[in-house]
Amino acid sequence: MSNVRVRFCPSPTGNPHVGMVRTALFNWAYARHTGGTFIFRIEDTDSARDSEESYNDLLDSLRWLGMDWDEGPEVGGPHGPYRQSERMDIYADVASQLLAGGYAYKCYCSPEELEERREVARAAGKTPGYDRMCRTLSAEQIAAYEAEGRSAVVRFRMPDTDYTWVDLVRGEVTFANEHVPDYVIVRATGEPLYTLVNPVDDVLMEVTHVLRGEDLLSSTPRQLALYDALKELGIAQGERPQYGHLPYVMGEGNKKLSKRDPESRLLMYREEGYLPEGLINYLALLGWSFGEDREFFSKEDMAEVFDISRVNANPARFDLKKCTAINGEWMRALETDDLTDRLIPYLVTDGVFAQHPTQDQVLTLRKAVPLVQERMETLRQGVGMLGFLFYGDEGSPEFQVEPAEAEKVLTPDAQPVLTAGLQALEQLTEWTTETIEAALREALIDGLELKPKLAFGPVRVAVTGRRVSPPLFESLEILGRERTLARIQAAIG
Ligand code: GLU
Ligand code: ZN
């Protein structure tokens, strides 16, 4: 065990996205590499935006990806509760200690007044942050504001100094004092903000390393200042945490990948049948490198060598094609039985299988998986490639040639090809890949003198429903004589 304590602390708003998971992964890997503790904390203090659905999606996503947490929801731990919505009295207490100690003050300015003064500052070419008006209110002024019935936010009093830290990713970073305003930590409604609850919990949960996205860089000087205040109040015990800011993830057109981009939605990957191993492998490459040009590795491999010093400060580019290709590599690396098991839920979701596939169906699937393992990059593609084997089973839909494919391939010209193929297959006494292949070659290539594509295309579409299918002769063997003949027959009719 080491004393490294890192945290992943998303807000449960909207869909989990890949940037978030990348952050979780780097924290997880660092904890596992160092033998430290991976804390999972839910930052749900914004009741207007947080949702239970999003909370459940977050837990579900981390579980799906196999990122186990040592402290957090459903697991517990010595610093709980780990949902901030259950820690409100802690924040109220800290806020009042900060007020009493003079580290924070009440600000009675209305939004309109603030905006007016910002305008004036802008016009004068000054930094339009908060002008610290309420820092020095007299007791009479405060009494007057209270009598007016004004509500007040709580602002943190930024010390008059610059803040510098050695960022674990970016090296030395400095924020000049004028760029860090006295920021709001508690709303007029009494609700504590991220600016308070996040660093307070980092302190109370004894977080040693904060690894998070670069978008939070400007929070760091505020949090360092708050940390120092908490230290003086005796609330913080240890050292300031160390900070490392992970590079931006860029999407199409070199714009920051946004939550609205479909490829940023984590659940999409699960729906489309990416493997957790494949997705994690790809996300690891967003700003980190294994070394030795190695691009294929498990999260355990990653954890073994993970070091923050290998995190690159330059923006990373999100490339869905590459992500899919890496997933394909993972698909090929799976054992047949494992891949079969993983395909089943997708066959169920897509309605190919009933809720509980029969033993026969599972056996057939297992036989067919090696035929497509090399060519599918996602599990969902496997459903498309193998569904034809099961249509017509009890509980499954009837077999149907895709209309667009039928129109292209099952033309009048194809009729004699299908008829000759059918006759050849009907005569087979033994139904194996070899006998099927020999019979069709003899009838269509030798007999009708067709090129393979024109010879086998119509049979393929008639039997599998698509122009792209697993290897034809093997497929027919697995599909069985009766169904094969009936489907060719139907295509002729
Ligand atoms: N709840 C914050 C977020 O999701 C956490 C940021 C941080 O890591 O400090 O953006
Ligand atoms: Zn004010």
C-alpha cells in the first residue's frame, strides 16, 4: 500500500462521456500502479441539473469498464458519504468557519449591479472580475443591506499573491493575482458550489493527487488558496495535493470534443458492441503512451507501467476509426467461447434471439463465430453477419432478404443461377463445407461458366440475406440443408 489517494468525481448530469472516462482511467491506473486508493465521489450538489439516471449510468459505466473503486458509492469507506448531496451539513459548517475566520465574506451585490460595474471596468480597459466591493463593508452597511432584504452570496477572499504550482503534466504554472477573483463559494440560496465542495472534499478525503481535465486549470489557484485557508483553520492536515491537468481531447475539425458529439457518448460504445477492453485501450492513448510503440494493451498492463510523467500536455485527437480498429484487435484476441458469450446479449437486444436462446442456438453460434471473428470490429457487426443463421427459429423473426440487396442481386438474370445451384445442392447426400463447395463450383463455375462473384452472389444473398456474409460454404453447412434449400427456393419463387 502507498499513501497515494486519487479521485474520480464526476457530476451526474447528462450522459457519461469519453473525456470523463479517460480521466477516471488515468486516476485508476495511477492508483493501481502505486498501490494507492482510487476514490469515486459523486459531485451532486446541483439539484437542478443532477439526475438519478445519470448517477446510475456512471456507476454502471465504471463497472462495465472494470474500473473498480476502493472508496465510494455502494462500497463505502472511511471518508463517506461519497455523494456530496449527503454531505451538505459538512459544507455549511466549513463555510461558516471560513466566514468566521475572515477567509470569506458575504457579498450583497445584485447580478445587475455586478454587470453594470463590469461594463465600466471593461470600458476602462481593466480586468472585469469582481471588484471586491463587499470585502470591506462596515457593520452599518451590512445592517442596511440586511434590512433591505438583500440576499448574499459567500465569496472567498483571495490572498493578494500569485499562485504557482508544478503541474504534474504541464510543469510550472503561474496565475497572477489579478486573474483570480474573489470567487463565489455559496449561492444566495445557501447552496454550496463546486468551488467549495470539491476542494473541501479533496481535503477531507485526503486526496494526494488531483488528475483532471485541462478545462479545470483555472480552478487550481483558487483551490490552492482555499486549501491554505483550511490548513490555517485546522481542517486540512496534510500537504497541498499535487495537480496534473490532462490534455484536451479534440474531435472533428480540431474542435474540442463536445458532450454533444455522438462519439463522445460513452453508452454509444456499449450499445454498438465495443468491448470494454477495446475502449479502455483506446482511451488510454488519449494523452498517454505506453512506450516502445506499443498500442495494444490491457488496463492491467497499463497500470503496471503508468506514470504521470508520460502524460503529454499537447491536445489529443479522438479518432473513432482508430478506436474501432483497436476494438477489432481485441475482438480477434478473444477465445471463441468468450466471444460467443459476449455476442448473445446483442443478439437478444436486436431481436434475433428470444430472451433466452436455446442450447442449439448457442451451439450454432459457437460454430459460426470463428467464421466472422477476423472480420468484425464490434459485437453489433457480428449480429448483422450471423443473424441469418437464426431467423425462422422459434422466437426469432422470419428470414427476409434485405430488400435493397434483393433488388441489386436477385434480378431475373440470377434466376438460372439459383435454379442450377438449387439442383446441385438437392442432390447432395452429404452436407459439408467441402461437398457444398464442390457442388456449387461444378454447377455454376464449370456448368454456367460464371465468374465466382456472379456465381455465388445470388446464392449468398438468397440464403444470408446480404451481399456481405461469412464464408459462404461454411455458412451453408452450419445453416443446414433444409433451410438452405428452402431459402433458395423462395428466392426463385
Ligand atoms: N465535478 C467536477 C467535474 O465533473 C470535478 C472536477 C475535478 O476533478 O475537480 O467537472
Ligand atoms: Zn459584492
